[in-house]
Amino acid sequence: MIDAATLTKDLRALVLEVEEDLRGVLQSRPEEDAAWKSKHGILVKEEQTALSWTEFRDGRITQVAVAWVLATVFVRFVEDNSLVAPVWLAGPTEGRRQEAQDAQLAYFRQHPEHTGREWIRQAIRHLETLPATRALVQDSAHLHLPISGRMADRIIAFWREDDPAGGLVRDFTDDRLDTRFLGDLYQDLSEYAQKTFALKQTPVFVEEFILDRTLEPALAERPLEGFRVIDPTCGSGHFLLGAFDRVADRWAAAGATADEAVDRALESVVGVDINPFATAIARFRLAVAALQRAGETSLETATPRHVRVLTGDSLLHGRQRPGTGESFDAVDLQLGGFFASPEEIDELREALRSGSYDAVVGNPPYITVKDKALNQLYRRLYPATTKGSYALSAPFLERFFDLARPESATTPAGWTGQITANSFMKREFGTPVVEKFLPTKDLELVIDTSGAYIPGHGTPTVILVGRNAAPEGETVRAVLGIQGEPGRPTEASEGKVWRAIAGHVDEPGYEDPWVSVIDVPRASLATHPWSLQGGSAPQAMATLDEKAHATLGSLNPDIGLSVKSGMDGAYFAGIDVFRRRGFETEQVAVVIGEDVRDFSLINNLRTFFPYSADGTRRDPSEAARRYLWPNRAHLTNQRDFGKVKSERGLEWFEPSMFFARRYTAPLSIAFAFVATHNHFVLDRGGKVFNRSAPVIKLPAGATEDDHFALLGVLNSSVACFWLKQNSYPKGGDPVGDSGARVSQLPWADRYEFTSTTLKDFPLPAQMPADRARRLDALAGERAALTPAALAERAVPTADALATAEAEYDRVTRQMIAEQEELDWKNYAAYGFTSEPLTFTGELPQVRLGERAFEIALARRVAAGEATSEWFTRHGSTPITEVPEHWPADYRALVQQRLELIEADRSLNLLERPEYKRRWAAEPWDKQVDAALRTWLLDRLDVPELWRDRAGRPTPRSIAQLADPLGRDADFMAVLRLWSGAEDISTVKELTRLLTDEAVPYLAALRFTESGLRKFRAWQHTWDLQRRQDAGEDVGHIPAPPTYSQADTRKATWWKHRGKLDVPKERFILYPDAGREGDPTLLLGWAGWDHAQQALALNRIVDERLAEDASAERLVPLVAGLAELQPWVEQWHAEEDPAFGLPLAEFTRGTLEEYRRELGVTAAQLEAWRPAPTGRGGRRKRT
């Protein structure tokens, strides 16, 4: 029996090998390459894809590679289980394996010109001849591109690998013919496919529950004859298998023979999926299930049967145009990038005809649509459910109902059941789904499954059951969540939350620690957002609504971002980058969500800002243009409101959106868009805020007191509770490692706080402006005490840092105490307490762990009712009694709070860690390390250190840097402070400081092979841009593919450069290029322009030539010069006074001279790759 996890891991690696092979095959077949490009062009023209050619090609290659590998999986499965007579790859016994090898040798004697590829095709063709398996392989995408003979031999050898005992490593023998392992393959075989198609298996226990609630009542209402069920997002076929068994059981109970029951069930069950290898797996699984059910043991003698599993897009194929009743035909031209036959199209249209199913079940994808053209196509076909940044779950929700039979005088309405993302419940795109679409359908059941442990579902989910009919009844059964799964259950189906759901869904009024079951008014589900939390939450929400004096929206605020770059990596950087690249005056502080914390704004980032103080546009400097130019295609192609920048009157270098009014008005309340808790901070101007840190702008004339009044409410625990009830949860610390969404620490879950949600926030009649003002002042005092602030003012010393730390801790304790008063004042303002339980005397300091709710939590920990993770994570000590060092009147007040927390359900809920401020600042030691590191790097990041006396760019080794730096008393004092020792090796500490601050000069040194393929696409884009700048009409220039961390050889290099490969590092690394006898790193300054970088490389090459260095060391250096030359030609074609000729001409000449001396061509330079390194170190110099 096969080990599914090990098999999946092994096959993932094999797929990557096949992908690499197929790229070479495609490159060697110009006609095939041209055909693929033609198909891509058609899709772009038809606005069915906005992917670049490289992205399109790589995606299709992945599908072809997976298809080849899966085909051999099918072959091995039928071989090992004796479902066919011949063998091609191996078999479960030594005799069968030898038989396969003998058959292959005989085949090659007859066909000596063939390779292993043709032998694998023999197996595939055999399956094509069998009625039971023909559909598995005959239309598989691998037929469109062959693998090489070498790769075929590798695949055959893979399947014949022996274990130490002499048996096969991979044995599929299984008396039960269990094909569940294929589902694991489907989900995990390809990372690309997993992300593109949102591959997630539906666990059997969820599938059975949904079928119980949909298929069973549908079967009970109507005759078996003509009954139809579909999973339009069938994946690897779990729902199809379950439905097949149930329908077959019904036919058997009605007296049908085994063959008849199988045939009738297959006629009833239909599956569709956009992913071709998913449908291949589903077909195979159904074919095997039919074989078993019919009592047959051989695919070769099995009764021919038609398995109705089709490859197509259920949102497109067969969909009627809104308001016309006509089928949408344009997209029927292609399936997954490959053309489909007319017969396939006709079958898809029939299968996906609206109103033709008695039951529609499934687990639709939750992802958003990355392809902009396809995104717009879905919008045109599903205008009711594709608002804003919609997830695919929204249009699929509509499509599920659309495929179900409508209710008529003679036919009951079809049932729908799905487990889907709950994002539509809270996010803005779900408003029309909740308020316009669902109220037109007979929703029967809503279950909050976000707290259930469902392996593989990393997104919070909800189960929806309904009928394609007008609403019936005034209520809808709802299972509301109270608490998530506390730990990873041994069996997911036996988890506490799932057992509570499955065991009590039919018991309205039931409540336990996990769920409550109620019949909610149908009208309440017609208002967005939905809140499906049970327990005391509904009552607390009702109290808030009753005491609301107004809403935030009634103040007429302007809420939103002030700048949207559209490409943060191109615009955002540290101040050092702008200084180094020569346009420091064209930047402004930009605030992102993680910078908004605990009444403070931490401005670590800057953004390019082509605007004046009054918000009017200004032309960028030449330095700024050059910095942005490599990303011009991306910046030009950005779309907002369905238009590119030029169509909206913007220049290519401008951010995608800029709201001048939100920049020029000084006072703002910034907040973290995604965070575990509510963070609202007053800003007094001079910054911009992106989407992750929107701002609230009150109307003109609003005073600072007006802002503080609002801050005092928005930063309260009451506000945190209300926001979490109405906001979308993004996730936190997962329980287990199987991808389940459930969090073990609810207070660590991140939420998305939107402007639309905020406008509905209820405001009390009295708002605590005084407390907010005090907290704002303390936050300012604390910010001035951080190590970073200290290092900006003076050379940091140990004594100054120790004094600052003591003061920082004191101010923090004071802020914690003030926040407690603010929370309890708001409880009174909202009616949760009859009087303010606030302190009127001089407020004592409060440490973390001493707050009333923490004392209550510590008591629960001591009783074994809760974990101590809150205290561990925040570095505090749990205490079970009120601290003795407080004044008596404050101790009495806290005791009164504790008693109320114990007695009142609403206060018990509000005084939980989920809603109380965490004060989770960066540990002091880490702040000190970062501040000292930055101070040191700033001293090294200056041009004077990186040029010789003649002003020429000069690379330096760390050993060479150590000499002048060792004479700098301030630098050495801070270096010792950073290292934590007085007696240090300057070279060793500089190496530790600088190793992760430099990125290699050459693409082949930075990127993996996948990254280099993308880099070539970027080079092509730059070539088109240069030709365009020269006046040539090159047409539309598509944006090149972005990089992922897997494309980069080292994580720190990716951290510096990101997905756009923007050079933000401080230094250039020249690996293995230093002087003989100097093993330390050789570095250059990242502030050099392209010509200076080329001159620095010239210097290195000349020095190594003088040392008679080997060609192995010189070739990559010359390759670096070749890579720089187009940039030097572009920016330095004018005569340079120091050289008496253009630098481009000079570097061109030296490049040609070096190439001649080394005897290498341009193609050889481009093809150069670094030698593989041994584990854990750099390769040896030779």
C-alpha cells in the first residue's frame, strides 16, 4: 500500500524535473513554441488573460508536466492491482517487474529509434483503448508537448527504484482499491497549480454532512429516474464518489442489478473542474469505484461506461449572458489554454446548463482572480456577486443556485450545499451577495465552521444549504460559533467543535462551550455584515446598539488611504535608499499598518512623492526617473477603476492613487487595517498613508479635542469587540500543521478593519477625550525614549541606553494604567455598568499581568481552565490576587472590577484577551540591536569610503575597511556596544554586520534557474522600453513576471529586493573576486550608478588579471560587465570629461577586450552559472 505523504513529496520533485525538461523541449521546437504564443495572443486579444507570455507558458508547462507524471501514476496503479494484463513500468512482484523490463527491451528491439517516451506512450495508448479508462488519458494535456527521451528514462527509473530489502520503493497494491491518495496528489503535486486553482480537498466527514443535508432531501422529494447531481468544482472527486455511492444504493434498493445501479448512478453524477489533472484524477477514481461496485476485477474486460467528469470553467462554460438567456460562447474557444474539441464544448454546455440539477454540492475556490482580464470577464457574467475585490466564492455561490432546478408546479426546487469562504459575510464585496442575492433564495441552514478543525482549509469557512426557490418561513437555522477547537484532535471528524455542529444542528436552543444553535430571523441575514458568533455576544451587541447615540458615519468623515502606489516595492524604501540614489528631497514618510501601534506612528519607510506640499504634481528628477524606469511596464499597466494610468490622466511615474485632500489637511486618525487589536493614532500631518493604514479625516473645523474624543472610543475594548464582530478574520496561530484554519490563540487572530465597517460603529453620548489626550502625550514621550530615537540624536552609549530603558518602562506602565481607565469609562458610556468604575486619584503604574482581566485569566490558568500562553507571549507573570503595592482605594476598585467580570456575562466577554490591548512592543534588546546596527551601517553607507583619492569607485574587502574604521573612535565604541564585548576582532564583527547587507552584482549569482527565466523576460521588457524611448512603435509592452523568494538563492537577498528586484541593499557583493590572500568579503557601494559599477568591475578584473587569476574566477566578472553594458549605453552615452569620451564607449571597449582575452562569447557569458556549493559553505577557490 502506498505512503501518500512520501509519494506526494517524491512526485513534487519529479514534476519540477519534468517542467525543466519541457522548457527545453519547447525551446527546441519552434513550431510548437509559435503555436503556444499564438494561443496566448488569442487569449490576450479576447481579454481572457492578462498574463505575460512567460507566466502563461510556465503555467501550461506545469500542467503538461503534471499530466505526464499523473499518467504514469495511473499506469502504476493499474499494474500493481492487476487491473490490466500487460505491464510497462513495474509491478508488485519481482516477476511482474522483470516482465515490464523484458517487454520494454522487446519493444526497443522492434523500434530501435524510439526512446522511453514512446514506451510510456505505449502504456497510455493501451489505457486509451479501454472503454473504462479512455477518458482518463485520451485528452490529457501531455499530448500537446512530449517530454524528452532522457526525461522519460528518468520517470521509468523512478518507478522501478528499489528499497533496501530489494522490493519496490513505491507499491500501489491495495485490496480495497482505495484511491484517496490521489486526492493528496491533487492537492499537493504542484505549488503553482495549488495557488492558481486553490486546490483543497474536502474531508470526507464534511462531504458526508453536506450530502446528508442536500442530496438526501432531494432524493426523498423526487423519483430516481432522471435524478441529477453536480459538483461544479469537483477537484479530485470526493463529493462525486459520495454521491455516486448514495445514488447507486438507492437504485440497488429499488431492485436494480449491480450493473444497472452503477450505470444509473454514473448517469446521475456530473463533475466539472477547471484543472485538467484534477478531472483526470476524479475520472479515474469514479472509474475504479464503478469497477468495484459492479464486481469487476479487470479494466480490460469491464463494461464500457461513461464517466461524466469534464474539464472546464463552471463560471464561464454554459453560463447565460445576464438578461439575454443566451449562452456565453466566446470562452468556449479554449480550455485551460489548450483548444477543446467541438464535442467537448457541446458536452460542457449541456453539463453546465442552468436549472438542470436536483442537487448542487461542492467546495468552491476561495481565491481572488489574479488574471485581470478573466476578473473582468467574471464581472460581466456575474454582476450581482462580483463587487470590488471579490473572491471566487461569491460568483460560485450564485452559480450553485443557478445550476439547481428552479421550483415549478411539477418539480421541487433543487438543493444546494457548499462549504465556502466566509469572507463575503464581512468584506465589502459580500454586500450585494448578502443584501441582494441571498434574500431571493430559500436559505435553509447557515453554519459557522470557522472554529472547526478542518484539515487543509486555511481560510475561515461557512456551510450554506438552500434551495433554488423563493424564501420560505421567517427564520433560518443557524449554528453559531462560540469557541474554536482548543487543540488538534486525533481525528478531525471527532473534534469538539465539529461534533457539536454535527450532533446538535437539529436542536434549536442548544448551547455548549463551542456552539449555539438558534433559528435566526431571516430578515437579519439580509443585512451586511453577518455576525455568526454565539454565546453572550448577541446580547452584548444588542446593548451597544441600544446605547448608540450616533454612528461614526454620522460625523461625515472621509475615511481611506491617502496614497496607493499599486507597486509598493517600486515606490517604498528606507530613507537610506533615497539618499544613496540621489533624490532624497522627493520622498515623504509613508505609514503602513504595522507602524500604527499603541497610540504611536513608527515611520520606518519613505515613498517617492512627485507632489508639492499643496498636493499638485511636480516633475521628478532624472535620478528619480532612472530609479523607477526598470519598473515602467508594471507602473504603466496598473489598472484602477478599469483604466490604466494614462486613461486617468496620470503620468507613469505617479502612484496609482493620491488623495491630496487627505494629505494637505493636517489632522488625521490613522488606524491599522489588519491587526489583532484596534490601533487608532492621531497624526498631525506631513505623511501619507497606504491601504494598510487608512486615515479618518473629520470635516473641516473639527478640533483636536474632537479627534481625541473619537480616539478615546475607538481605542477601547468595547470598540475592539464590535469591530471583530463585524470584520473579517485573517487568521492567527493555527492549531496543528495540516492547514486547518482554527487558531489556538483567538487573541492572536488578525482582523481586517475596513472604512465601510467603521462608518457603522456606534458612538456613545459621552466620549473620553481626556484619557485619549493623556495617552497620546505619553506615547510621544515614549517614542522619544526608543533606542532608534536616541541613536538619531547622539552617539549611543551604554549609560544613555540604560537610562532610556528605565524611563521607557515607566511610561509604558503608566500607559497601561490609563488604557484600563479608558476601557472601564467606555463600559459605563455604553451601559455595561451602571456607574463608571474608574479611578479618581493619582493613577498608579500597572505592569503587564496586573490588569483585572489578567488576574481573572490567571485564576482560570491555575484552575486548569485556560493556558498561560497570553502571559508567556507578552513576557508577563500571572498573578491571582490584586497587587499589594497599589494604594488601597485602587486595589478596592480593581477587586470590584474582578467581581463584576465574574458576575456579568457581557463584561466577562469584553474583558477577555481577544479585546484587551496587548502592548506587544518589540523587546528592548531587539530595539537596541536594530538601532546600533542602523547607526553603524549609516556610517559605512557614504560615498567617501568607496572611492580612491582620484574619486574613482573602489571596491573594498572587509579587511581593507577594517583599517580606516579602526581609527574611528566613535565607530569602534558603537561596534563594541553592538557586539556586546570590549575585546573584539574588527574584521569578524564587520563580517557579521555586513554579510546580509550586500547582494551579488550578477543575476546568475542572485537567482535560481526559475528566477533567471524571469530575469530574461525583464531584459526583454527593458529592451522594448529602450526602443520605445528611441521613438520606435513597439506596441503594448506587457509587464514581466514578478519574482518569488524561491527564485532567489538567498532569503536575505530577496528581503532586500522583493518581487520586483529593486536594489535597496546598501552594498554590492563580489563573491570569490577578492585579492589572493584576502579571504574576507569584497564589497562595493550600492550608491554607484551603472557606469561606476562597471568601472568598479573593470578595476576588479584588472587586479585579478595582474594576479594571473583563473578564467573560472574572471568569467563571471566579465559577465557582470556584459549585464551592466545596456544600462551604461542607456544612461552614459554622453562624453565624460574625466575620460574624454563617453563612458559607454569606454566600458564597451573594455568588455570586448576582456572577452577576447578570455575567449568567451556573449552567449557563453549569459549561460555562465556558479558551481554548486557544498553543504553549508562557499565553494573553494581554485
